[in-house]
Amino acid sequence: MIKNRAATAQLDTVPDLLQRRARRSPNDIVYSFPGFDQHYSWRMIWEEVRQLSEGLLALGIRKGDRVALLMQGRIELVLLIYAAACIGAVAVPLNTYSKKDELRALLRDCKPAALFLDKEGQRQSYLAMVAELLAETGGPDPTADGPDETADGSDADGRLPAHLFVLADPAETRAPFRPFAELAGEAAKAEPHAFRDAAAALNLRDPLVLLYTSGTSGKPKGVLRSTASFLSAARAPKRTGFASGALLRLTDRLTRRLSIMSLLPLYHMGGFATIFTALKACSIRIVMLSHYSPNNALAFIERFKCRVLVGTPFMIEQMLSAEARDRYDLRSLLGLVFTSSAVDRRILERITRELHIYFFMVSYGSTEAGAVANGICVTDRKPHPLLSPLYGLLMQSRLVSGFIGLQQFLECEYSLAGKVDPHVEVGIVDAATGSRLPPGEQGEICIRSHRVMRYAGQTDAADAGPSADGWFRSGDLGYVDARGHLVVTGRIKRIISRGGEKISPVEIERALLKLSGVESAFVVGVPDERYGEQVCACIVPRRDAALIAEKIRLDLAGSLSAFKIPAHILFVPYLPMSPTGKISVADVRELALGQLAQAGENRLNA
């Protein structure tokens, strides 16, 4: 282990864990990015991370500095995240779908000391975008301490950091950019013992990563999350000495031949947390995508015989609906891990019908609050020899709070998010007044725990929410049932206000999804001169289904009040996905407004 720790340092920091893994399981493949044919063992990870860490130190990157990462899913992204963590720097994985103006805003907000980027990704040139930003701001900031700031904390001129590295052929790289390969060469310039001293100064409560919220209702906010907020959720069992080591070796022996497929990008809270599963809980291969594609996901599950699939419900539904679905064999899958609380009965019925899975896991949390509630459900299929060690791993590593029966999920009208974590407090309050509501009554979900993190620039974790005593108001609606299970019923900002009536889009979506021929449905509010807002339903028909708007309204009349029946029903080929793997509310609304405007023009011209 790394020697001469400071008295305030703690065990189980990232460099501790990486070095331990490299010694215990040096040849186990842990991260695979088949899109780039990258397959890294623990020994390869540790050796390259240490070298990159020393390279960062040689550049002058120190504890607390931000390192921005604009990269597709690839091993260099994981290496840089770990390299920053080993010296106390803060990794800032950026949304790879960002356009130039969005990227400018993110860089101004996080004020990185260095920026690492792919040459291109998501059908755009990152190199060209950053070059344009450089031209607009007059070049990179030459100062070692980063951009100058005004009195309000904003950048004086918005200039980019001095250190700009790009994953490109050195022969094609022009100043001020440097090829990524040169960072390893910088390691020789680091001061003797610089890496050891930086690692010794680490504390589990130090910021590890700056993650940006999805920004569905405004500009994204940066949330600083600590190492403890990820690793403390995956603690080893309360054993010591030989017994603990023997159990870890047995767990590794059982899991090292298993593969997990993660559909999530590493700028996503769930995706970032997934890479730490292998670091702390067990030695298990995690297969990741360079960018999300249903067909690639299907192909890689079959190729690597993945046992567990991790993703949002919307992503997994897209895979099941893909035209190429029948060409791939998914019988290797034992279970699914949903990283979103929006797992309703219809989704579960479809998945248990179309996939021969033995279990699924649900979870609820957010970038600000971390993990809040979760649960695992065993389906009624016959036992599998690998299930007992998998369930044991999930329980002993504290990754799940308990088991929930399948019937409880199928009987729930909304989204059953699981059992509240024993280390988390959940309170339900009136969204308008903030007053506490009794058990079983629906209101806004509020959270308080050690995992609630502050927004970047704030000085106290309690400032993450409006409450001075540490409560974070999630913006989600829900209640806690008699069993202590958290049920999520909707999102406050999606509530439609029609002539003073408050309408839940989720209720209408549930009714629509019960109708024959409806594959997917999403409901938004659109402007209306008379009522302020009107209900608009965007529906994806099933293949070969012939849906008629008036027939849908008649069918809904038996289950919904008249004012909840959609005034506008639009048929769309697909629902747009956000960069975090959920349905994009803003894009659906824009799609709806565009179709409504086009329909209005057609009527005028008729």
C-alpha cells in the first residue's frame, strides 16, 4: 500500500483500492469498450493511471483543481477520472451532446485547469468547437491558476485553460492543442514522491467529481460529489482479517468471469457510479458503449454473454423495440438494473414477457441526493446456479436495501422505487406550503442524508436545498407506503395547469398505455389562449397499428375526467431521448409545437 499517510488520511481512497485490485486480480479484465476494441485489466489500469497522475502533477494540477473531460465512452476517460482522483483533482465529465454555446457555458462554470477532448463524437467535431471558442476568446488562459474572475465569480473573458489535450494523431495536432499521448511523457517531470504525497493527502470527504444535472427545466447545475458518496454505498461486510479477505477472494472467483453491460454515459450519475462497483465490490467485467445505440447494445450483450444489463427503462425499451432485436440471443441475461425510478407496471410486464430474466433491481436517486431507495425483485422463474452468489454479492456489498415481491410491483399504479435506504431520511411535504404530510399522502419528496451534496460554488451541503437543516427538495411527487416503500407519482414541473385545474401527465400516460396499439406515450402541456395550457399527447403506435385520434379520446372517456382528455393527439415515429437516457421533455414539447404549428398552417392554406 501507499506509505507515509498523513494522520488525517483515510483508507479505501481511490489509489488504495486501485493498487489493491492490481495486486489481487492483476489479469482480470475490468473495463471493456468494444467500440474501440479496448479491454483493460486491473494491472493495466493501475500502471497507466499512476503515470497519468504524475503527468497531471507535472502540469501543475493540484488537489481541488478541475479536469474537464469531453470524451465518448472509452478507456482514456476512465483512466483520467481515476488519475484525477488519485491526486485529489476533480473530474468533470461533460455531456458529449453539448453544442458550442452549451460547452462554453459549462467551461465557464467549472473553470477547469485542463481540458481533455476527443477529436469528434455524437456527429460533431469537438476539436472544431473548442477551436472556435479559442478564436472567440483570444486563446487559452496562460495563467497557472486558471481564468481570472470578476467580483461575482464569473470569468472575466471566458478564456479556456492553458492545458488542452486531444485524442488525435500527433502529426495532426496543432498548438495550442497537444496530443493525449504527451501527458504520459510529462510524468518524468514530476517531483520525486509527488504522487505519494498527493495520495497521502486524500480524504474520502474530498470532492471527487463535478456532475451536471440534465437541465431539463433550466441551465444545468454542477453538483460536487465526494468519494464517500459513491464508495460508502458499496462497503464490504463487517468482517475483519482473514475472514474478510477470504470472502473477497471467493466473491472475485465467482464474479471475474461475469460481465455487466452498462448503457449509461459516464457523465450520468448512474454511469459514473457503475465503474466504482468493480473497484470496491467485486472484480467483474463492465462492458460499456462508446455512445448509446440499441443495436450495438444488443450485439455486445450477445458477444460478451453479459449477465446483467444496467440502464434506464427508456433505453431498455428501445432495445426491445429495435428492428434487429430478433437477430440477437439475449439468453445470457440473468437480470436488469434500472437506474431510473420511472419503472411502471407496463414496462415490467413487457420485460418479464420478452426477456428470460430472473431478477430486476429498481433504484431512485438524483445527482444532488445520491442513492435514496432501491430494491431487488426475483421473478417466478426457476433458480439459476449463479443467482445465489449474485444476490449474496448485492446484499453483502450494501448495493440493495432488500427484496420486494413481484406482485407488489405489478399492483402499484405508479412507480415503485424500492425501500428507503436505512441511512437516508425521506419526508413528504406539501409542494406549495412545505408542511409535512402524514404517511401515505402524496406530496413532494424531500431527502436528507450524508449523500446530499452541494452545488458547485456553495459552501455548505445544506445549501443543496432550501432547508437550513439539510433537507433537499427533489421536485418529484410521491409517497411512502405502509411497507416503507417509496412510490414516485410524477414530477412537479411537468404538472399541466389547464384553466386552474392541475393535471398529472403520468395519469394520462398510464391510461394511454392500456389502449391497444399504443407502443409509447408522453404527455406535455402546450400553450392555449383560453385555458393557459392544454393537454397534448404524443403517441408512438405499435407496428402495423392503425390509431385514430377520436377513437382514442372515446376510449379514454371511460377512465379520465373530461378536462384530462388530450385536446391534441399527435402520432410520432419515436420519442426523443435525452443525453442521460430518459425521454427528453424539452424535445417532445418542441416536436409537438412544431406539428401543431404545421397543422395550423395547413388548415389556413386549405
